[in-house]
Amino acid sequence: MTQVAIFAAIIVGGYLLGSVPFGLLLGKLYGVDVRKYGSGKPGATNVFRVLGAKAGVPAFIADVAKGAIPVIAARFVLGPGGEVAAALAVTVGHNWPIYLKFRGGRGVAPALGGLAAMSWPVSLLAPFCLAVFAIVVAFSRYVSLGSMSAALSVLVMMIPLVALNRIELIYLTYGVLASGLIVFQHRDNIARLIAGTERKLGERGERRR
């Protein structure tokens, strides 16, 4: 296969894997369509809110893993550019899955998985990202605010690393696009945060009308 064909295969494969709604599938195992509750999203956060840790934790792990797998595969054949393309393809697939009429999650877990699977030292940003998330959620109890803060913190940390030639510029492209996608997918949460109606951590998801 040519490099172009491999690149295309990585993108298409990443998108299709990203489209797999693990959160929805896990909810179905418990007889619940999580899209009918809470935010209506099939992602891990809503699964956790609706069904608790028993389904939320596996959903999170599965979504992180699907973000990491294509990046690892791309690293060995395409290098940094392939890693970034694969990670973005999975995130786009998660957010706009072909299997669910393009109505998916917010992209946080797969984007984190993609980041953690990237070449050193970019992968070291993943635990810092998680730390920012944990701190913001601990103080605010807003998962959405923690998710957006974590996404933007990656971008902030990447800028000096690129300036100091510690990481390649292509990774900053990932930081900009991935954080932008995550914030965009949280636009309804932003509106509720401003209005003071956003659900806090621990509040169970009500059935959607």
C-alpha cells in the first residue's frame, strides 16, 4: 500500500472505530437506552450519571481505548502526522457516529486516549490533563467544566513545548482541533453553566421528554 492509501485507511478506520457507541451498548446490557436520560448523549459521562460506576467506568475505559488503538497503529507506519490524524478521526467518529445518525458524545474520553497513546513526551500530558479535570470537578462539581478545562489545559501546555522544540508543531494542531471540538460539543453545557442550570456531579439524569 502507498502512504496515501495507508493514511486514508487510518482515517477511515479511526472514524469507524470512534463511531462504535460503547456507552450505548453497555447501557443496553442493563436494559437502558442512555440517550433517553440526562444529556441524551451515549458517552461515558451520561452512562455514569444514569447507571453509575458499574457501567460508567467500563464505558470510559472503552472510549479511551478506542482513542488509543488507532494512534498506536498509526505511529509505526505514519509517524506524528499519522498519530494526529488517527486521534482526530476517532474523536470525530465518537462525536458524529455513522451508526447513530451522527448523534454522538462530546469526545473527551477518546481524545484523552489518543493523547495518552501519542509519542513521548506528548503522552505525558495525559496525566496532567486528568489532574486538571479532577481538581476542577472537585471544586466545582461540574463534570462539563472539568472536561473543558482539561481540554484547554492540553493546548496551554503544548504551546511552550512547541516553542522550546520539545514536541513537533503537528501535535499543537491536535491540541487546537481536539480542544476546539470538545468545547464545541459542550456548547449546551456552557449555556446551562451561564444560566446556573447545569447538573452537578452526583445528580442523576432525568428521563428526557
